[in-house]
Amino acid sequence: MRRRNLLALLGGAAAWPLAARAQQSKKVPMVGVLWHAGSAEEEDVYLSVLRKAFNDLGYLEEKNIHLEHRFPAENTDRFRIMARELVELGPDAIIAVTNLGALELKRATSSIPIVFALGPDPVRDGLVESLSHPGGNVTGLSLMSVELTGKRLELLKEAVPKLSRIGLLIDPTIRTKESTIKAHQVAAQSLGLSLGLVEEIGAADKVEPAFAKMVQDGVNGVAIGPGSQLFNLRKRIGPAALSYKLPAVGIVAEAVPYGLLLSFGQDFPDFFRRSVAYIDKILKGAKPADLPVEQPTKFKLVLNLKTAKALGFQMPPTLTAAADEVID
């Protein structure tokens, strides 16, 4: 009898460390991240920013925070499946990098806090009730891509005075296709330009044919529209623009080194840093409903002098002086 009691006591003592570890692990907050590309390698340009942002706020992975990543590879069904996977894990909060991810997460949960990093129009898309009073369990950061169309084309024309006809690359998955095309039509007309071929590109094998068609259409400049699929293809779009001798303007600075002439838009790494700041507030007790959606306050002009040289012209000194970053 005494022996059985002793064994039971010893068994319980052996279980204590396991129970203690389990209890301790529950105290480490879990944050889900629903990306858009297919792997950590493809997302590294921003994933590294996000990890550093957590570190800068005192969060160390697997010590006082656990990050649970999902990579849907731009597949609508995978967005839905992975949103549900993250919700079923019961994290303390989830970051949705893109609009599609945020929408799927909102459908999957009305209680877990969701922070969207890149929301083109969160009110129109039903993610929040208003920018100042989000309501519900969703908040984040809104973009201004379409609104900056005129400024981007103006900068492209300043860089390329002989510009007369532009082509437009569109991400087929974005909800703002019509407004993006309309904005380019209006902006082009106001600058004395014509809008030529509009090509939807959602896969790598569409890039080269699109540029070939634009050259045939008489285009002598290209605008890269918004959307994560176009960003994923930056390593193909930039070289294709160079190969076809077409100066291209984009939205995302991180795409410029691959062959675009310039970009003008939001500071995307800063969006990820600010998303982490939202998560920090939520983990400390703030509710998404009480955290207003932030609008862009910081814009970057990035020039690629290597591309200008390869295309056979010099960037105007006034433009170079105004740039936030110059690649040479």
C-alpha cells in the first residue's frame, strides 16, 4: 500500500514539470500571420521587417511570442483554408497582410482580433464600419494606391519627356480593377498622354507576352498597378521592362531594383512595422474596435539610375534631388 502511494507520488512529481511547461507555454501569446505568396522565402523582404518589428518591441520568438505563419500562394481556396486553420489554433491576434486574407479571416471569426496590413478600401470592403471607429474585431492600415495614380504618371513623364502612350499592368485579383483603369485614363489625359494596352497578369508566363503586345501597341512607358500578384512577379516584370526598353513606374519601392525606372507610393516596410504596433496594443488589452484605421502619412520616391542608363537617358536633376532613395 505504501509502495503504491509512493509510486503515485513520484508519478505526480514527474508530471509537475510537464504541467508547468504546458501552463507556461499557454502564457506565450500566439500571433497568426496570413501572407499572400507561397513561402517564407518569397515573403522575406517583408517577413524580416515584421520579425524585427516584434524584436524591437521586446518580443522574442519562442520566448515571449509565437508567430504562426501561413502562405497561401495567391490561391483563393488556400486563403480560405488557411484563415480557418489559423482561427482554429485560437491565437491572441492575427495579421492579414492582404485584403483577401482579411476578408477570409473576418468570415472565419468575429472574436479573434485581426489587423490588416494593406487595406485598399476597408470601409467599402466591409472590413470596418469607419476608419475612425472600426467596430468589430478588425482594424489596420489603409492604402492610397489609386489616389496617387496622377502623381506617378506625372513623375514618369518628368523622367521621360518623350512619353506619349502608356500601358498598364493589372493584377486580376484586385477589387479595384475598374477604378484603377479609370484613374489611369483620367491621369493620362490630363498629362496629354494616351492609355494604350491594359494587360492582366496573374502568372509568370503572362509577363513576356504582355510586354510584347504593349510594344506592338506603340506604348513607350508602363504603369504597374496595385496588387500582390504583380509584386510577386517583380523579378520578372522589371527585367522584361528593361528587355523591351520600356520605362516603368510602380507603386512598391522594393520592386524598383529589378528594373523599374521609378516608384512612388507608401513606405510598405513601415506598414508592417505599424501592423506590429497594433498587435502590441492588442496584446496589452486594447480592442480593435477602439483602434482607428491608420491612413498613409509617408510616401517614397525611388529612382533607378541604372535603369535610366540602360534605357539611354539621364534622370532630370530636379527629380534626383527630390528622391527619397536613388539606386545607382
